[in-house]
Amino acid sequence: MSPVRRPRLAVALFAFVALLSGCSSAPEPELRVGPSVSVPERSEESVTSTAPEERAVPAEVAVSSLGIASSLMELGLNTDGTVEVPPAEKGMTAGWYTGGVVPGEVGAAVIIGHNDTRFGKAVFHDLKKITKGADITVTDASGDAAHFTVTDTESVGKNAFPTEKVYGPTQDRALRLITCDGDFDAQGHPVNNLIVYATLS
């Protein structure tokens, strides 16, 4: 996959994907879209002096305590402005949202993965078992590893996704992992998102 360049300081107004497509056991999972929100633009303080093409993009994510290990695909925005998610047929592969920062930079880096798809268990199926203090390792394309320590987890309704908290400006070198969570609705879709918050160790 050729690299997707991240827009610098662009204001992206889009409807956040409230349900990761394929995050259910339903035969034909539907993609549901939440209320329109705007993702805060990156502040000057969050932009490093290194040009995007000179930075090594994240290539792998691992949570050793849960036996999770995955390569990373790049995720941008769909044509309708919603956040891309990994396709259901690649449920065991997580994705890095290129509209955020590179993991390890100042700001919020976001990695999205399925819990389940119609093909079975997916990469973040056991993410709900993660505990505070756990290590998350993100390795970039040059082989350098960044270690993050889990500080908190949160299960939230998809219609109340905390966009500002997840994507908003921060002086931390932060990482967020996102998947589906919670009970199933009448259509067989999980009603919540699980968000794991971590900071660079």
C-alpha cells in the first residue's frame, strides 16, 4: 500500500463512524454513522519539524500481555468524510488513522481494529481484557519501537463518542486504541466503543 500523506493543520469536518463496520456477528453488518462532529485541527505545538515524508510510519502494533500482534494498514477518510476502518475480510489487521499524529509524536495517535467480523474473531477481540499499566508497542517501518503505558479504558455509547477527548489537542505523546464493545442491539451490532488510552513510556 502506498503511503497516505496526512494533511497538515487541516480542519476535517465529518461524521465519525460510530460503529466499526463488521464489529458484530450479524451476517451482513451495516455501517452506521453518528452525529456530525469536527475533529480538532492539530495545533502548531503538535507539529514536529520533521517533514511527513521523512518520518517512519507505524507498521506494527502489539499488546504482549494479551497476545495481540498485528501489522498496520493506513486509514484516512471515506469520500463521505467518515473515518475509514479496516475491511471486514482483514479483521485480524488493525489500522492507523493518518489524520492523527505518528505514534510517539506529541498529540493523539489513533489505531482502530475490529472486535469481531462476519468472518469470526478479529484483532482486538480480547482488548477488553487490557489493564492499566499494560504495555502497547508500536513499531515503525524502520524497526524502531515506541512503548506506551495504558492509563485508562472507557466504554462509551456510539452516539456519545468523546471526539474531543480522543482526537483533540494534547501535549502528551498519546495513543488511543478503538474497537467495538458492549451489548448487541436488535440488528446484532455492539452498542458501544471501547477506547484504550495510553501515553509514551
